[in-house]
Amino acid sequence: MLALLCSSLLLIAVDATVLHIAVPALTAALEPTSVELLWIIDVYSLVVAPLLVTFGTLGDKYGKRRFVLWGYVVFGIASLSAAFAGGPVALIASRALLGVGGAMIMPATLSIIRQVFTDRRERAIALGVWSAVAAAGAAVGPLVGGVLVEHFWWGAVFLINVPLLAVALPLAVRLLPDCPGNPGHRWDLPSAVLSTLGILFAAFGLKEAGHGSLIGVRPALAVLLAGAVLLVWFTARQRRLAQPLLDIGLFAQRGFAIGVLCVLLAVFSLVGLQLMLAQYLQLVLGDSPLEAGVRMLPLMIAAITGGLCAAHLLQRFGLRATMAGGLGLAGLSLAPTLAWGAEQHPLMLCLCFAGIGFGVEVALLAASDTIMASAPESRAGGAAAIEETAYELGAGLGVAVLGTITSVVYAPGVGTVAGIRPHQMGEARESLASAAHVAQQVGGPAATALMDAARAAFVTALHSTIMVSVALLAVTAVTAAVLVPRATKDPDGH
């Protein structure tokens, strides 16, 4: 059963990052704007994040098993739709539907583990396996994308989900335990609407504030403010409800609150940078999609190793040292990339990816153990949903914020290039992938000059995002070292 739950999670985690390597091929095929490209990459996580709370609490009310099964069906239909999308808008809509399916599956996997493995030591091992699979899926996504784009076309990164789900669905029907819900548990529709719209408005406003390509900067700031107001309203409503959609009271426990913050910021730094580094490998260093995926393998291997070792490290060194040490290692591993340009760094690249993968995964396991141990079994679905919301929100905001920073720094850095028409320069300033597409159309010395300027601008932008990520990881590591309790008492006494 653990294998089935983890394989379900693997599909969803892979889908969050599988497009990273496919960005150049997708840009050439669909020609999205920079904002559309960010939404294609990002809408999956930004839809998953608010809906995890909704489906996690619905699972508590009606039973988790049915949501896993229906989630498979929705995920499969959305995968088919995404694979054959004819334009950026259609692909964004399909990715959003993928997010709905993922949100139905993810909280159920974690809360079923919490229900089945009642002994805390066994649960830590199970969570280590689960967490390793989540990290491995996010890390192996670029490799899977590289293989499929290299040998087929960009849509194959979605089409591969369909046969896998066809196998998983009948297995889930037979193997998943029948987890009875609590029909008396009230579910608040206005809270679900407030959380979903609040996150989507905030993300849209944040992206547009950096670009202003769809509605302009001032309206974007108004949308961002509206999103913040909705989220504040959502929080206030949860405090008033006898049975809230999101158990805000759990955040009163210091270990739970710091654990959620750790998950949010660690994933924020990792996923946003993974997208930028995938483009760096292909469009700056010149790797093919498959070569770029292989170059990112140390991240996957180290993440799996970290997940499997984390339970032992947690027992040996405690929550505080494990969480802070993992975050610190990830930050230190990122720092050398600040000195990189267009030259090759094969050994350092391998070591940096390995340190990032191992450090983030160890910190995430420590955070996950703290979060799940802080919640009673009756609220396992809600606690799981909060953790997964933090994970997906971190992924979504990481791409949104770091992608916006990259675009804001990159666009003016490209400048103008002789021999390139103004409308082509406008397209080239959208993203490095767009510049590569323009260069392929133009050819000759002008194309070479354009790519040189675009690569230099992208490296400068990448350094800006790395500095933000290193600063966030350092602050979170210090916070964990100071505020995380040395041990967390399990509320169920296990």
C-alpha cells in the first residue's frame, strides 16, 4: 500500500517540474509570452495549493479513498488534454485541471500514512520514504522531460501519465483501505472560495506587477491587494468557525508553525531555481534536453538519499539540528553558483546539486515529522493539507516570484541588437527561450550577437534569484535553529 501511495505521489511530483526541461521546445511550438509561460509552468502548483485544504477536509468528511480514485480519473483526463493543447491558453487550462486532480490525491496519501502507521518511529520511516519519493519526483521531472522531448515532442511529458494511471487505478481500488469519513464534520464552502481566489489573485497580481503585459502594473497591484484581503478574510473566518476549513489553531504550536514555514521557504527556493537552472543548462551552457536532465541527476539521487537518511539523522541529532542543518547545507551549496557565467563547471555543478538535494530533503523530512506529530489523528487530513499546501504554495510562489525577478532583470539587460527588428527584440526580451527562438528564425551574425546578449542578461538575472534564495534559506535556517523545539510531543501519545 505504501508503494501505491508513493507511486501516486511520484506522478504528481514529477508533473510539477517535468516541463522545466521542455521550456525551449514548448516556447518554439506555442510561442507563449513570458507571462503565459510562467502561468503554464506555475498554474499547476497554484491550483493545487488552495485546493489541498479543500480536498483534505472533504476527505476527512466523506472518506479519503474516494478522492484518490476520482483524482486519478481527473488527472488522466487533464493529461490527455494537456498533451494535445493547441495554444498557451489551452495548455494553461489543462494544467489547472491537472492541479485539481493532484489536489484530490495528495492530502489523502499523507493522511492515510498518518492513519496506518501509528507508531511514531515507523511513521518517521514511512514519511521518509514518502518524502524521498516527493523530492525524487520533483528532481527526476527534468530528466523525464528531457528524455521525452529529445525523442518525441513536448506533449509527451503529459501523455506518459495516461498508461501509468491506467495501471494505478485498478490497483488503488483493490489495495487502498476504506477510510471512513466523519459525515458530521461541517465543510465551509465560502472558506474554500476565499482561499482559492485569494491565492490565485495574489499570484496573478504578483506576476503582472513585474511584467504589466496584460492589465498594466497599477491594476496588477490592485489585484494583488485584493488577493491579500481575501486571504486575511479567510484567516479571520477560520478563527470564528467552530469547525474551520483550515485549523488555524494548529499554528499556535511553535513546532507546527516553524515546520510549515520551513516547507514553504525550502520548496520556494528549490523549485523556482530548478526552473531557472534547467534553462541555464540548455540555453547558456548548450546542453540538449536529455543532457540537461542527466546533469540534474545528482539532485535526484541526493534527494532520495536525504529522504532515506533523514529519519536516522532526526533520531540522532533532533529536530532543531536536522532542520537547520539541512537548510544551511542547501544555502551553502547554492552560493558557488553566484560566480558562474557561461563557462562549464561540471564537478562543481554536480556537488552543488547534490548538496541542495540532500539538504532540502533532510530539512523537509524533519519539518514533515514535526507537522504530522503536532496534529491529532482526527485532524490528520487538515494537517496533511496544510503541509502539502505549504509545499505547493512554495513551488508556485517560487516560480512566480523568482520567475518575475528573472524577467524584470533579464529584459532590460538584453538591450538592442543590430539586425534584429524591434518586434523581434520585444519577443527576445520575453525570456531566454524566446530569444533562442528569435535567433533561430534570424540566423547569421545577428543571431549570434542576440544570443550572446541574452545569455549575459540571463546569467545576471539568475544571480539575482540565487541571492534571494540563499538569503531566504539562511533566514529560515537561523529561525529553525533558534525556535524549533528540541522534541515534539505526539498529541495521540504514540
